[in-house]
Amino acid sequence: MTFEAYESVVDESGYEARGRERQALSLGIDRLERLQRGVFRLEDLVESLLYVRRLWTIFIEDLSHPENGLPDKLRADIISIGLWVVKEADRLREERSNDVMQLIEINRLIRDAL
């Protein structure tokens, strides 16, 4: 395999990974938007918030690995955002907040930046 062919595979796999991340974020956004519309069961609330929480926990873990290719500052910034998302999802689940819109907006911003 030539170096150029290897670079092509690596570039494509990165593109595919970003596509999967966009899809995962879109699913979370859809779930959060249903919550905002107010048409949901308690189970939906818990499942939606746990989905968003698990997704961001995966992102945080990935960003924490030294092998992650993003610049350190960007990684730290996204980790900070992720920690906020996790805490906010917990606050909503525990009914200490009812502002789903902030979570929707942050997830949209990150998804659209991918």
C-alpha cells in the first residue's frame, strides 16, 4: 500500500467517524426537541437525557486519550462543553432545571461544526 493510499483510507475513516458523530448528535437533538415540545412520558425523559449523557461521556473519553489527533486546546474546550452537557442533563433529569433549549443549542452547534 502506498503512502497516498494509506492517507486516503485514514482521511475517509475520519470523515466516516465525523458522520457517525453527526448522526449520534442528531438523534440526541431529536430526542431533546421532543422533550421541549412537552409531549413525552417520564420514561422518554429519562431515556433521552441518559442517551445524551452517554454520548457525551463517550466523546469526553475519546478526547481524553493522548492519541486523539485534535489540538490540546480544542480538546480541552470540547471536554469542558461535554462536562457541562452531562451536568445539565443530570439537572434536567433530577428536575432541578427545565430548560432543554440550552442543551439543544449546544448539541446543534457541535454537530454543525463537525
